[in-house]
Amino acid sequence: GGTTTVLTSPGGASVYGQAVRFIATVTASSAGFGALGGTVAFYNGSTLLDTQAPNANGQATSKPITGLAAGVYQITAVYSGSGTGVYFGSTSANLGHTVQQAVLTITANNQSMVYGSMQPMLTATMTGFQYGETLATSGVTGAPHLTTVGSGSSAGSYAIFAGTGTLTGTANYRLSAASVVDGTLTILRAPLTITADDQTMEHAGSLPAMTASYNGLVNGDLPSSITGVTFTTTSAASNPGSYGIAISGATNANYVFTLRNGTLTIHPPTPTLSNLSLTVAESDLVVFDALDFDAALVGPFPVQATYLQITSLPAHGVLQLGGIAATECRSQCPQQSRLHSRCTIHRHGSVSVDRCGRWPAIRRSVSLSNPGCTGQCGCP
């Protein structure tokens, strides 16, 4: 009996790289002659694609057909007949099947950098290639267009915008502005170390201005770019010793901070002439900058007209005149080279220095070269 063959493609048009199946349905013009038998051959023009036997319902489904380039194809199904003469062969009408171009997707790769550093190279990944092809082997030419913020931008997350750029498609691939995916540039905060500078002061003086050193500022930032820096230390009235200078509160969204404390050293006061009396112990060191007197020695020594300048009165040690230790007196006063007991030095009046304790009547009575800074020393 006669037969008719109808060919369909259940998926409709396909895309390059996508497998497609064709279904041929063979119908006998007269029933009652049993199973169809035979085979159905699927052709692309004159090229055989596959051969399958029809099932009990007369349908034959091709295997998944791959490798079809983008384009329009004329597919036919040819039924061979039963082979016993019971059912005759038949051929389907041409079925136009379209294979569309595959769409390539451009995805900007995510990147990261540290604030103030060089911006990384922007790159993209292209997906959608078929049959193991790559950008290098697919025939696609050109490069995508990628843009983002400048390298001097603040810390944060920014879009990396992707575009088709100069990319050119092929017969099997096409590019679309709708198939681009933006990426993200993450600018990380830069490390910054702030160290409180060590400071010194004299006991009972004023606290020095607290300062800090900055290591890691980038992008042209200055210490003034960092706000909220706070220093905490002891009071000016604290006893001599070493105290911590704690630093805290640094704020700037572009940096992650490491804060290092400093040290405040409070020294004992350096004795100097002042409006107050200064008591000098027997072991204290009194330094005169010049051994010059403007009055005569009282005693059997020659008269000498000179002057004297007092610059400082450091604590501890022997009396020095012009940097010469009082032990130089030993040629005249071998039994005594230090001040007796205590000497009280006052701002006003004349300075009377005990030349040698062995002869307390022997004194040098002097006045300072600076009339506004005079004093008197009396030694019991």
C-alpha cells in the first residue's frame, strides 16, 4: 500500500551550537497490513544526517543533529518502504530549518586595587563560543570597550562598564549591546600608620604640643586629610618620669589605621635664677659661664677687676667657675673644694661666692653682667 511521510522539527529554529531533532511520521494509505518496517533517512539536501526505523506508531526521530552552521537548511525525510512490497516508500516535503547565530556575552572581569595605587588592567571574558571555539579560533576580531573610574578615586565599589567596542561578529556569532555584563572595581582602603611623636618637658612646665608622624599617605593626601586624631597623656603637674602618649580617633574613609603610642618624658627642673629663691645643696653643681669678676678679693690676694655671667644651675656636682671645677682651689684651700652646707641664691643683689671654706673671710663679691639677673649667695 501507499504511504505518506510528514517531517517536523518540534523545537522550531535552533541556534548555532544547539542540537536539533527531526521527527518523520509515516502513514499507510491502507490499514491492516501490519507494521510498517523499513527505515527513515533524514537528509540535509543530499547529505545524509541520520537513519532511524519507525516505531509502531509510524514515527521515526532522528538523533540530535549538531554541527550545523548558522543559515537556512532544507531537510527531508525519505521512507524506504517495508522491503516486502507491502508498503511503498515515500518522501516528505522540504522542511526549512533555520540555524540562528549564537550570541556572545561580554562580561567585564571584577578587579580590585588599593587606594592610591596603580589601576589594574581592565579585562573581559567572552562566553557563548561553540564546539570548543575561542576568540582566537572563532574568527571574531577586535576587542571589547571597558571603562571605570580614575585611579585617584576614593575607596569603595565602582562599576566597570563593558561594551562591544571594536568586536566584529562572524556568520556563526553575533554581538549585541544587550549581551554585555558590567563588572565591579573594588578600591580597598590603604594602610596608614600614625605614630605619636615622643615629647619631653620639664617638671611643672607646660605640656608640649602633641604631634604625630604619618607613614602611608598616598594620592597627594596630607596629615590634614586625617580628622579626629586625639592625644591623651598625663597632666603637666605629674612627677618626673616617662608617660604614654595614647593616640586615637583617626578618621578617613580611604585608610585603615595602625595607631602607635608615643612617650612623654618629664625631666626634673633645671635650676635657674628666678624670682624665687633657689636652695643649692652641698653636692649641687653651680655653673658660671665666665670666670670674670668686677670686684677685688677681700684678703691677701691681688685685686682683679672682671665680670661674671650665670647661665644655669644644674643639680648635683661641685662648684664650677667658668667650667673649671672648684677643686682648682685646692692649691689655696686644700681642705675644702665644695660649698659649705647650703647656699641660697636670690635674684636680686650681689653674688658672694665662698672662695675656699678654709678661709671664710676670703670672698669674691661679684655682680652679674645682666643687671636684671643678679643674686646673692651666702654660705654659713
